[in-house]
Amino acid sequence: MTFANYAWGTPMLVLLVGGGVIFLIFSRFMPYRNFRHGIEVLSGKYEDPTAPGDINHFQALSSTLAATVGMGNISGVAIALGVGGPGAIFWMWITALVGMATKYFTCTLSIMYRGKDSSGKIQGGPMYYIVEGLGPKWKPLAMFFSLAGLIGCTPMFQSNQLTQIIRDTVLAENGWLGYDVMLLADTAMTETGFRLSDIIVGLLLVGLVSLVIFGGIKRIGNVASRLVPLMVAVYILTVVYIIINNISDLPQYFWLIVSDAFKGEYASGEAAFGGALGFMISQGIRRGAFSNEAGIGTEAMAHGAAKTREPVREGLVGMLEPAIDTLLVCSMTAMALLMTGAWTDSSVDGITMTATAFQTGIPAIGLYLLLICVFIFSVTTMFTYSYYGSKCLNFLAGANRAHYYNYFYIFSIFIGSITTIDMVVNLVDGMFAMMAIPTVISTLLLAPRVMEATRDYFERKKKGEFDQI
């Protein structure tokens, strides 16, 4: 995983975490102080049906949560624990805490500086607020973001992990494997082979996802707003059951996470990062960023489609995501993996490790509950990522060509289903890192304008301007 490891080296960690800390201090902890107001906005209290945009606040949050509350929470946490140890979870928490401030700034900017595509339709996202906020001379930076997004927003990780859990549990358990098809003559690929089961699952996913993504952001928002609350509720209730059954171990493992965060005792990869501690920190931040996407810029693309005239409101809604995604869902997954001992099994990785934890924690039905959650997590993430990628192609090639991305997108679903996890993680993680560079740099440059809008908004709120809404 050379490309991804270099991309997520020290400079990237400094950019993401350092940038988040700057946003947090610069905002004087405003995202935390107005958490309740963000929930009020999300509830529809300030809804304005006549405002420009395609979806409401709740649909925007659901669309982004459909992408962020996904395989990063299930298999991403398992990967972090497997290679970085318990301490990696602590650094995932750090990315969430500073990520709340980052998302406030990026999502506010996505409304402040919405642009128009070649068809005249209003669009939002880093590529647009770079050009509209910083000026046309910064367009190369916006193009760099969009180019990276074409690959970074592919669903290969989701389709790969969904295929893996179906293969390693349902099919293997019932003895339905054994039909390997060698499709390439390459030596490395011949040793692994392409399983017929993976091909079939990949084709089924292509068909299912196609039914939704060709309907655009409105259909994605409608489907996501129905499925996301369900999937979060089922997953949380299942993990809570495992945690309650092992509640006496909770303090022990919480302390293990905190203490190992500064030791890196269980981390691997000294050669790659000059020390186990550095490797562990990198894995925690990397998996945290992949999970909640703070600073990557994807969230700003979805929130840029929200129906609102108040940029600050969308920033307040966007900042809720890391709290839900990483501080809540990822933490619960980590506890289930630790409490069941699944993280110590070196023979399993990724989604299979989580499956082992669920099977151990709830022997009769745990695995099947996880399968339901994984399925919904994966497909809803695939729905939203298609929108992100098509917006990137829209910016680069024009609105009349944006729909072509969906054909490439569904092809990547199939490729992800039959490819190794290492190859998928290397490519997608690396391009995610590339997307963060223009996003954080441009947000830092535009941060003073966000604070001007913030002060103006809360002064008007204090005067009671919104009380009659």
C-alpha cells in the first residue's frame, strides 16, 4: 500500500488535524457551544421551502451519513484495530473532535459560495467555493480536487467488503464456495483467482445501485432519509447488547484505548513509519478521516444541495456528522471488537473481524444482524458516492457529461467486488488524501469570511430575527 501510506504521511496528518485545530480555536469552540441549535435546524424548525437547493437539511445530513456511517465504521475500525492497535481508536476520536469544526467551516462555505454549472443549475462543494470564493486563478486547485474525487468517490471499498462478508460467512458457512474462475493469466492474480461468487455478488450490486443513482440527488436523498435512521438504530442496538453483556469490561478497554494511544504497543508497521507509535497515530487519523470524511470535501458537496439561504445553518447541521459517525458508531464498534476478543485474531481482517465479534457476542443471530447492517451501510454509501463523483465530472466536463460518471461508477462496483482489499484500500485511501489537500487549504484561506457570516448570523438570532419562522 505504498501510494496510500505516502499520501497519508506526516504532512497529511498535520494538514488535517492541524487544520481542524485551527478551525476549532478560530471559531472559539462555536460548533460545540451551538450543538443544540444545530439539532433544531435539523428538526426542520427553520425550514424554508422557497430557498434555493434540492433537498432539505435532514435529507442533506442523511445523504452524507449514508456515506460516512458505512463500512468505515464496521470494517474501517477493524482495520485500525488490526494494524494500529487499541490506541488507534483514540486518534480516531481526535479526528472527530477537530472534524466537527472542520465540517462546520466546509459546509458553511458550500452554501456561501455556491456556483452554477454549465446548465445554469446551482451547485455546491469545494470545487465551487474555491473558484467563487478565491477567484478564477485558483481553478487549478478546484480541478485537482475534482480529478481526485473521480477515483476517491468510487465505491470499491464498500463493494469489496460487502462481497467479502457474504463470501466468508453466508457462502462459506453453507458450503457454497469452491467455484473459482481464473480470468487473467497474470501470475499474482492466478494465485488468488476470481471467485464466481464474487462476480455474481458484484453484478447484483451493480443492478441494485443503478436503480437509485440514476435518479439523482433527490432520489438518493429520499432513499437515504428512510434507510439511514433504520440502519443506525439496528446497528447501535445490536452493539449495545454486546457491550451490556460485557459491561464490567468497559472501563478496562476504555483505559486500554487511552493508554495505548501514547505507546503504540500493539501497532505494527515500524518499518513503514519509523516507529509503531507513528504508525498507530497515522492509522487512527487515516481511518477516522475515511469514516467521518472531515476535511476531505465530500460532505460539502451534499450539503451544497440543501434548501437554505443561511450558510451557517448548514454548517451547524454538517458538524453533527463526526459526533454521530465517529464518536458514537465507531466507538461502539471498537468496544464490541475489544470486548469479544476478535481484534486479537490475526487470521481475520476488515469486515470478517467484525463478523467474528458479532458471532461471538450474539451467537444465534449476531452474524445475520451484522449482514443486514452491512448491506444497508454499503448500498446507502454507494448511493451517495455516485452523486459526489458525478459532481466532480460535472465541474470538469460540463453538466451534459456528468451522467457518464455513473457508468464508470457501477463498473467500479464490480471491480471492487472481485479485487483484493489491499489494492482497493491503497487506491481509494490515497485519492481521499489528495482530495483533502485543496479542501483544507481553501477552507483555511476562506475561514475569516466564515467567521464574519457566523457573527452576523448569531447577532441576528440574538435579536430574535428567526423567532417568527
